Amino acid sequence: MEQLVQTITVLGATGSIGKSTLDVVSRHSERFRVFAITGCSQVKLLMQQAKACGSRYVVLAKEEDYAEAKAIASDLNVDAEILCGQDALESVSSAPEVDIVMAAIVGAAGLKPTLAAAKAGKKILLANKESLVMSGQLLIDIANQNNATILPIDSEHNAIFQCLPHDYQYGNLSDSGISSILLTGSGGPFRERDLTSFSLISVEQACDHPNWSMGQKISVDSATMMNKGLEFIEACRLFGVQGADIEIVLHPQSIIHSMVRYIDGSVIAQMGNPDMRTPIAHGLTFPERIQAGVEPLDFMSLSAFTFSKPCKARYPNLYLAIEAEREGQSATTALNAANEIAVEAFLNKRIGFTEIEKINKETLHRIEPSEVYSLESVLEQDNGARMIARKIVEEIQQGV
Ligand code: NAD
Ligand code: MG
């Protein structure tokens, strides 16, 4: 049977998810055509990717990279048209020719292009969890109003999506006989580290995840378990459930990617090697399955599956996120913003590892709650929290 060719824009192509996406797409060149790829730095890599995937457009987040990109394009003989800036990111996410948008920019910078894709009714493969945590129901509603589809790429949410019944009604667990969602997490690199030495954790140690190879921001978030906190909020929004419907389970082997518990005693789990190409491939052609280049799971080499509850003293950021979700959108928008500032300060070696939580907690304490729904109010709350968090970083540096 002849396949329909689908056209894709990959936002954040130079990142970990972006590279994995282009890898899966390249295995099925008869099914996908790359419309645009985007990146914020690594201009040379971006142009090499454009050459390899035959992308029609290349979008640079920063205007100042244009001359370098032009020179590399001429050296490499790349035909793609080079565009720059925020408007270009939004236009390649919403262009009429585009069927699929992979949202894989890290952080709040991904919000506007993802919203543009939602407004244009695209199939959105959502990796960029921060955009959903930051804007919450706004993104979901805009997607629904414009017949856009959001398919979860975060491995846990993709797993939950696979374990839910195919006729699951948004927000309605009980009609599907579901009693809870089990969100799993590895516990990161410091699951067994002596708590008294947490303040000595270096950037290199925090970025060295035992099971997954990821970008720096999500690696630090995994070490603090803020990643699981953001994922908790993401799960509430994506599946329309309450915080109380979600159980968080530590599973250090990262083979089970999440589960759904049913009232008859059944628990359905999704398993696989920790390789993001599985959820990416699942999202690209859902409901059809395609090869992803992922090694088959070898059960004979697995020694044990273990499970435990994440401890509050070790992972205070996770519990801050759970609390913020309970408070509402104003708090989750602020927490996401504060955490981006705190992680950046940690990566720049301006603060220590344990100060990430102090900044997040103190920002939530200092910020005024407000009604957050429109894009303007989301951006206002995000900006307000960033200002507060930056001030706290300075106070820490000055020893206040
Ligand atoms: P990464 O740091 O490897 O890549 C980020 C991409 O975003 C790069 O292409 C970078 O150039 C681009 N970018 C950064 N700042 C930008 C800006 N201001 N404007 C435009 N583009 C910008 O990150 P990643 O690990 O690929 O993660 C991407 C997203 O996917 C994150 O939201 C992360 O939480 C989520 N995610 C990642 C994984 C994973 O395994 N890496 C798993 C689940 C979810
Ligand atoms: Mg995840």
C-alpha cells in the first residue's frame, strides 16, 4: 500500500530529542519529508543536519548566527533557506505544508512555537514539558479548539498513553475502570548518595544520568527530581487527572516507563530499553508502529525490577512541584520559571546543587498568586518569577 508522505518540522533539532527524531525519520525517508529544522546554537551541526535530511528551511533562534550559517551552507552546499528569530520559529511550526511538529526546544522558549502549532491544528509531538507546565490548560484548550493533536513524547507520558484504553475520555478515569496512574522515575544519579554531601555535587556529576543520555537542563532536573515534578504536572494536564490520581514510584532500572492501575487489580505497564526513539517513533506514526532502531529488550539480561517511594528529604523539588500543582496554574508557572533560572545558575556554577530547591521554594513564597490563563498572564507570571529567582541567586552569591 502506498504511504502518504508526512511533512515535519523539528523544533530543537540539535538537541538530544531533535537528533533522535531525525534518526527515526531518516529510517523512513519514504514516509517523512523534513520541512524545517531549528536550533539555538551549534550552527555547524544544524547545517550538517539540514544537508543530511534535505530540510527546506533552517531556523536559527539568534539573528547573529546568520552570517556563520550562510558561510557553512555555502561550504556544505546546503540549499535550505535560512531564517532567524521568534517569528520564523512560529511560522515553520504553523505553515500549511506542515503535518507534524516535534516540539523539542528546551524550556519556556518552546512555548510560542508550540502554541503556534496548536493554533494551526498540527499534530504536535510534545517533548517540551516546560511549555505545558508553564501554560497548562491554555495549550490544551487551544489545541482542542483548533483540532490539533498532542501526542506525548516524554517517555513516561508516552507509556501512560500506551497503557490507557484507546477510547479513554480526557479526565475520566472512572468510566475506563482506572484507579490510578503510576508515574515511574529512576531517582537519578544521587538515589543512594549520602544526603550530607549533596551540597558538594558538581555540574558534571549532576549531568551524568545513569540510564538516559539527555540535554543538560533535563539532566539536572532528573538529579533534583524536579523533572518528575514537572512530569507530575504534565500528566495532570495531558490526561485531565488530579494530582491524587497519580502515584510516583522509583524504579531505578528505567525499563518500565510508567503504568496504569485498573480497578479489577490489573496493572498495565509499558516497557522497553531507555531510548527516546521508541516514544518518538510511536508518536510519529500512531497508531501504526514503525522500526525505531532500538535494541529489543533482552529479558534474560535483566536481573531485577525494584520499586520504592521517593523520599522527601532527598527529593524536595519533587514535593514542591506536587504542592504547586495543588495550588494551581499561578504556582506551576512560577515554579517552572524559577527552576529554569536556578538550573541555569547551577550550570554556570553560580550556586550549589542544594540551592536550586531554595530558589524554587523561596520564589513560590515571594510571588503574588494571580489568575493565569491567557498568554499575556502566563508570560507576566513567568517573567515575575524569573525576576524574583534572579534576585535570590544574587542574594545567595552575596551571602545574604
Ligand atoms: P537539549 O538541551 O539537548 O536540546 C534543546 C534544543 O533546544 C536544542 O536544539 C537547542 O538549540 C534548542 N534551544 C535551546 N534554547 C533555545 C531557545 N532559547 N530558542 C530556541 N531554541 C532553543 O534538550 P533535550 O534533552 O533534547 O530536551 C528537549 C525537551 O524535551 C526538554 O523540554 C526536555 O524536558 C524534553 N525531554 C527530553 C528528554 C530526553 O531524553 N532528552 C526526555 C523527555 C523529555
Ligand atoms: Mg521523562
